[in-house]
Amino acid sequence: MSQQPVQTVSGKLILLIKAGYWLALLIIAAMVAASFVLLQQTMATQQHNNNLLDIVGTQKTLSQRIVFLASATGAASRDKRPALVSALKQATAEFETNYDLLLEQTGADPQSPAKLDPKSIESVLFAKPFHLDYFSVGLIANGDRLISALESQLNLDNDGYKGGAERVNLDASVANATLSGYAALGQRISADADERSEKLLALHRTLFYATLGVILLVALFIFRPMSNAILRKTRELVDARNSMAFIAVHDGLTGLHNRTFLTDHFDTLIKGAQRRRERLAVVQLDLDRFKQINDTLGHAAGDYVLVVTAQRMRDSCRASDLCARLGGDEFVMILNGAGSTEDINMLARRILAHINEPIVFQGTTILPGASGGIAVYPIDADNAQDLLVHADLALYSAKKMGGGNFSFFSEELRRELDYRKQLEHDIKVAISERAFQVYFQPQVSLTDGTISGIEALVRWNHHERGMISPGEFIPVAEKCGFMPEIGRIVISKAINEAAEWNRAGIAFGRLAVNVSGTELREHDFDAFLFETLEKAGLPPQKLSLEIVESVILDDEKTGIAAKLRHIRAAGVHLELDDFGTGYASLSHVNPNEIDRLKIDRRFVQNIHENGDNSKIVRAITELARGLGISIVAEGAETEAELDSLMAIGCDQVQGYSIAFPMPQDKALEWLTARMPKKAKLRVLQGSLA
């Protein structure tokens, strides 16, 4: 499964868990709020019922008090009656107020059908057998009439009842009926309160259990999956961290330690060897034919060779030794307690013999071959950086001897290192001063002698050491990463010079400039090239880029192919340099991609004496002619070689037999001298008649 769907599924799962989590919280919050509301309602109902019962109790007392005061007033002497009448009047008024309050708080309605329900409050108030409303109202009315009558008898201010007290029916029977009615009302209110409280408690209990159920469901279906997801993600993060930590210090292909780990731990190994007073050997290994394996069998075969080589390195060393891959086909072995030089010699031979054993890949036997360079602590250096540099120089020396062997670092190599360091410094200075010069070597047609092109070559005239050969400084520049800067200096100078020739009308065919894969991999190379052409005023059709076959092989992987197509679409020509010496497939010799093939000098030299070279050049010439691609042979140095090329049909040549590489002033003289002479018109004197 790709990373994007996994992230999508994980995102949906997290979103679902979050939604469920918040939904559960809302449900629980709603249930808690409902429980709180029910509790508040229960408490309010309880308080309301208590208030009603207090009123009922007060009414029972007042009803008895009214009857008692009425009787006491009738039996009392005249001087005591006013006080009793006042008390009776107050009790009656309070009874009436409480009764109105009771009706208001109970909400009883005499017209409600609930009065037919013997369990209702309305039944006690308005229906038999209690008719509490009738007796309460009657008690209040009789009490008022009695009070009015008594006030009239006592000549008190009174505008009320004028009849006699004997006509007021206010006796114990009324009080008893009222008392029994209020007792029944109190029981009914208590029963209703208990019933309502039971219902509220039941509902509250249901909500409580429901809340517990929701919490249980949340725990089972949300928090448990969430905790599992968190645990799983935590484990994944730990695994990812461990994987990242492993990847950070190990090579992804071979599983060996990488350059980062070596850099971080090399000093520790040196300190350990110093503490134990032991030697430490640094063996730098490089496969001799790895590029050939990649080019002929493919990168899968190359990767397999690297994996097998790494495993053989592990098998050849001890657990205390360190094996690392620096990159590509470069490996390093750090051998602790290496012993004497002879011990290191024997160990290195055993390691190389094991690594150089044949490797079988998909039925094909591969002989990768490996070379090694050895530097020993503390003899050759006392720090990690110098040891690696010295081992690399020893490796280079072993490769110069033919490969498949190893070499120790020596004083001679130390002198070479010092020279190389100085050369690196001088190259940096030369780049900053743009001191690299451009020499030009023409390419001509053997048929008519016309100039078909001119190749730009880099030269370096050192201010102290004089002219330094490109074969000497270019490998150092490539290894140090200086070639893109040197290449841009050469391209700029060559294009500017060719633009001057073009404006002056000097025929030079096309300007050919060598471009390495390192330069083409620069992301802005095409932009730089077009900008340089535009500023100089040289048409793109007057420029050719010479590339080698290795660039063609790697272009699809590095993105160079698209860049070359872009450049060629702008009108710049492309030439395949040193054709026949690499491993490019014939599918790359495509007239839609390549404009000219350049036969390498090794096939041209002594072509008149070497029949095999003659056949190769003839085959290449016929192939190019059949595809409609032009061809030029480089390295022609003798008349015999020119005659052989002419006989084969290879018309365009470049070499010392035509012209040596020349600085720009000499090249201008050479080109000017070979320009066709313009015919001069001469005016005749005298009469035309």
C-alpha cells in the first residue's frame, strides 16, 4: 500500500475517533444536565409540597382556633369580648388568606374533571365526602358574619353583618368537617408528593444508569480503540524512530555503516587504539569494473554486486572491525589491532581474494575486481581525515597498477598528496581569477578543405609552473567538484570569441564545447547556456555540445535527457564524443537526439596499418551515413591516416595533421588565412565605344 492511502485511512480513523469522542462527551454532558435539572425539579417539588403541607397544617389549626374563639367570645364577659373578637377576626382573615394561597399553589379548578378522581386534590376540595372548599368558604363566611355581629353588639366600627349572633352557624361540626377535610388534603398532597418523587427518582435512576451505560460504551468503543490506536501509533513512532536512527548511520542498500557513522566514530576508534598502543589499519576499497557492470548488465546487477561485496567484507573481518560504505562502489574497513605490516598485508590479501571471487547474477558470472588502499595509524597519520585521504591515495596508486590489488600509503604518495593539495588550491585561485584559457582546434573536410567546425579546449598556464596539462588538473578538478565552474568559464570565453568571429564574417563552421555530466546535472545549466549565447550574440545553430556515452547512459536517471532535448530544441547541436569506447546502446545513436558522432583517436591512430581499426571506423561511418548523422574522426596525425580515412569515406577530421590546438589570436589568424578570397573589380580606362 502506498503512503498516501495509508495516511488517508489513518486520517479518517482519527477523524472518526474524534467525532465519536466529542459525541460521547455531548451525550454525557446532556445526561448530566438532565440529571441536574431533575434533581433541581425534585427539590423544588419537595419544597412546594412542604409549603402546601405547612399551609394545610396551619389551616387545620386555624379552623379549630376560629371555632374555639367563637365559643370563647360568646361565653366571655363584655369587657373581654373586644380582644377575643379581634383575635377571631385575625384568625379568620389568616385562614382566608391561607386558603387563597392554597388554591393558588395547588392550581385546583372546581370545573376540572379531576375532581371525579378520588386520588386527586380536586376530589378533596370539591367533591364528596369532604367538600373542603364548601366547608372552608362556609367557615370563613360564618366567621365574618359572627365577627360583624359581635362588633355591632359591642358598638365597634362595623359596616358588615347586622343580624344577631344567634343566626350564625359556627359550631364544632363545621370545625370538625373542615379539620377532617384538611387532614385528607394533607394525606392527598403527601401521596401525590410521594408518587411524583418516586417518578422523578425513577427517571433520575434511569438517567444515572444510562449515563453509566454511555460511559461504558465510550470506554469500550471510543477510549479503548483510541488507546489502542495511540498505543499502535506510539509503537509505530518508536519503530520509525529506531528505523530512522538505523537509516541515519547505515547504508540503505548494503546495511553497512555509512559515512556519517564513520565520521562520528572514527576518532573514538583512534583514541581506543592510542590507549591500547595498537595499530589501526584503514583499508579503502573500490570496485574496478563497477561502471562497466552497471552499463552492460543494468543497475540491478550493480546493486547485487554491492550487496554481495558488503557481505563478503563482513565475513572477512572481526566483530571489533568496522565496515562502511562511503557511496557508490567505495567502501572502507577499519581494522582494530591490525598488528604488523606483514599481518596487515596478509589480511588485505585475504579480504581482496574473497571480494574478487566471481559473482553469479541471473545466470551471468560477474568478475567485479576490487582494489584497495591502506593507511596505518599512527605511522601514516594520527587523525581520521588524513587517514582516509592517505588510504584514498593508496587506492588510486593501486588502480594505476592495473587494479585487483592493494597498495600501502608511502612517502612518494605523501609527496603526491602535497602536490595535489597545492594543485587544488591553485585551481581555486585560477577559478576566482578566470585564468583558464581556451584553445581552439579546427575540424576540416578532406574533400574540399572547408572548415566544418572548431573545438574549444581548456588550457591552464600557471604563473609559476607554466602550462599544466589538462590530463593533470582535470581529474583533480573533477574529484573536488570544480568542473562545473571551470566548464562555465570555458563555455563563456569560447562563445564570446566565436560570436566575435561570426560578427566579423569569419567562417568557422560550428563551435564544439565539451560538457561533462557534472555540468549538465547543474539545475540551471540550460539557462546559463542560453543566457550566454544571447549576451554574446551567437546563434544557437553555431554551437555544438560534445557529450560522452556515459552521460547518455545516465541521462534518464539524472534528468539530463530532458535538459538535452530542451537544449537541442533551441537549435544547439549535440555530438557524441569518444564514440566506440563506451557501452552506449545503438538505441542512443538516434538522429533525433544526436547530430554528429566523433570517432575516438585510438581507432584513428595507425588506421592504415591496423585492419581491425579500419573495419571499426568503416562500420561506424556506414552506420552514421545510414542514419543521416555526420561524423568526424579525431587524432589524425599523419598523411597516411588521412588517406585511409578518405578512402573509408570519413570526410571530416580533426588532429595534429590539420592543426594543433591554438590560442584565440592564432586561431583567428588560421581561420582568416583560409577564408575564400573575394574577387576584386578593376575599372578599365579609356573609351568604351
